[in-house]
Amino acid sequence: MKSLWETITQSNPVPRAAFHGRLATVAINELAGGSIFGGQLETLRGQSVLLTTREQLGTALALVELDGVARRMVLCTPDLDTEQLRFVAMNARAQWQLTDEGGTAALPELPRLVLSERPVGEAPVRRASETTEWILLTSGTTGRPKLVSHTLESLAGALPRVAAPGAETVWSTFYDIRRYGGLQIYLRAVLSDSAIVLSCPQESVQDFFLRGRAAGVSHISGTPSHWRRVLMSGSAATLRPAYVRLSGEVADQTVLDNLRAAFPDSRIGHAFASTEAGVAFDVNDGLAGFPADYLDGARAGIEMKVEGGTLHIRSDRKARRYVGADTGALQDEDGYVDTGDLVELVAGRYHFRGRKSGVINVGGLKVHPEEVESVLNTDPRVRMSLVRARRNPITGAIVVADVVLTDAARTDNEPETARIKSELLEACRAALPAYKVPSALRFVPGLELTAAGKLVRPSA
């Protein structure tokens, strides 16, 4: 496959797409006359490089310039601490650290190159000679991430090369483009010559949506938790996108219905993908889960099966391997990747029940937090919830829940608060076996999200 720059310019000799960052906007065609590396791009040929910029804009431009030049690009998010970054550098055999002003702390053992804020000087001769590895990190909240190896072909081989018909498409995403979900949106935009509005974790939802409206955002993606925060913020009316996309977490019926109410004229879809398995499918019928016939034979070159209760995927979009020591096998002997996502067949449709690793063990009985959250979130007074384990000397663990109420439901009246709590627990008792019903429920002002936009799920 050609390099990213060659692929972009082959279809569009004068690309119109642009990256809208929080602090600046840079058009891709500016790279035709300059480089964010100044005159040093060729220095990085055949090298393994860490991309450790604070702002996504620097990474967005560097990916276009480095693909086909660097041997390996490692996409590092700003939430990595020094120990994690050093672990990543060691396993990736990094030779350079590329950053911007205010980027991740320097690793003294690596030469460091600070990127220009926008293309400067003369454009280098963009000759591609390397098949560049794109190294993504798994999105665990603690500990050392795994390094997952992709190529441009595995990441973008099935993505469209032309813009959607009709009005001009402008993409945006709550995701960081250095995560798999955000990178998919980034590649969709640049390969179809569409602009993209990049997010910033320091920015409020309202400010992000105002930037998006100014740029004409028509397509936008995020996790269900991202979208619940939008609904909580009251900012939904700021944008009127043609397409709203969810991925990264279980998209239950309540969040889909709430988004339909907030964006009545938008097409709303949810997708399943993972860093290791790649993109598996989109669902656009407005219903949670996915039809069982998705498992009947290959669909667009993707095969799926359910084994041991988890979804397994085989396709050309999957990652090639893990990078580094003691990482284990990425796929089984038949080429299937075990996603670790539990699914259950109900009335001809598979529904996601959560992560296999996230099951709460209550006296030997299994509780999927997402199943309980789905019941709580059904109540119109609940904006989002988090179900977790609490240690118990008798059963090993019990189920407890943190709940964020809508603004309209919040009250300082203690009897009213107690009544809402009682009604939520009664709804759980009506829908769930006794061992799945939260033993304690508390109301909280908000819930923490990981850098990947997923709920932070602490262990018991």
C-alpha cells in the first residue's frame, strides 16, 4: 500500500482537508510547501519514533509525514506517566522522541525533536521506502499498556477514499486520534478529503461543540459515556450533525433512544471495534446489540463467532502482532482474535454484556456491571451510572452503584432523594436476580472517564 501522503494526493492532488485543533487550524495541502520537521524528516528515515505531543494537531500532521519514512510510529497519549512511557520506549526500541511545546516529559536516553506548530521551510522530497508500523497502545486505566502493531493497510484498507455524497463532510470525534477509535475517524477524514475537528481533554463539551459548529461538523463520534456527558451538559442543541456514531463501550437502548430524541434529524449508529481485532461492524437500525445473522459467513471480509461466551473476530483489519516481551498471542491458531467482550443471544439478536475481565463474582455468581447499569440508565432521571464491586467477607464481593442524576432530578430534599433511590433499587429488583441488585446506591455529581472516553472501573 502507498504511504498516507501518496494515498491522499493520488486521489486529491490539492487536498482540501484540514485539521482543526484547539489552538490552530492547518490544511493538509500546507505540507506540499513545508514540513513540521523543518529539514530533519530524512533524519528519521528507518527509525522507530515516539509521538508524544500534547496537542493532537502535531500528531495529526506527523502521521501524514512519517508514514512511509519511519520504520515505526508509536502513538503515545499524554496520560502516560514517565514509567509507562519508558516501558513503551524500551519495547518499541524507540530511537527518537517527537514532541511539541509542552508535550510529554523528555526521556533523557532518547534524542528529542520538537515539531513546528505548522509546516515551515521547503517541503522534503516525499519518497516512501518503508512499510511503517503504526504502534497503538491498549487503553487500560492502570499498569503497563500492551503495544499493538498495525499497518496503514490493516487500519485503513476498508475505509472509503471519497467523501460522502451531498453536503461537505466535516468529521469530529471525542476520541484522541492516538487511540484506535479516534485514529479510525482521523483516517476516514483524511482519506476522503474531509476536514476533522480534534478534541482536547481540557475543553468543555460546550466549547468543543461551538468549535465544531464553527467548522461545520456533520459527522461526529464518541463513546456512550462521551454522549451521556453531552446530554448532561445541555450542549446537544449546539450541533445538528447528519451522523452520530457510538463505539468503545456497550451502547444500551437508553442512550440510543436519548440520542434519537436529542438529534431527531441525525442518522445514529453504533460500531464495534477493538485495537487488536479492528473494526468488525456498524449497526444503524437504532437498536442495541447486533443481529444474529451477522455471524452467518463472512461480511466484507470479516468473520465472527461466539466461543466461550465472547466475541471472536477474524479479518484483514486485525492487528499483526503484539510488540515487546511477555505479551502472549494476539490470535488463536485459526486467526481469530478473542475480543474479551461477552455477548448473549436474545430473540435473534446478540447483546453485549460487558468485558470478561470486568465480571463481579458474588459468592460464585457472575454479575456483569453493564447489565445492571442498563437497568439503572433506563430511568429517565438517570443520566449515567457505574456499577462496581465492594469487598465482602462472606460473598467475596457485593454489587454497589454510583448514579448521576439529571439536573431536573437532583434535589437537596432528603426524603425526595431517598424516594428516588428506593425506586431505582426497586426497578433493579424487578428486572434482575437478587444477587445482581446493588446493595448500596449513592448519587454522585459525575463519573470519571479514562483517556479513551470509557468509564473508569476500579477493581474491588
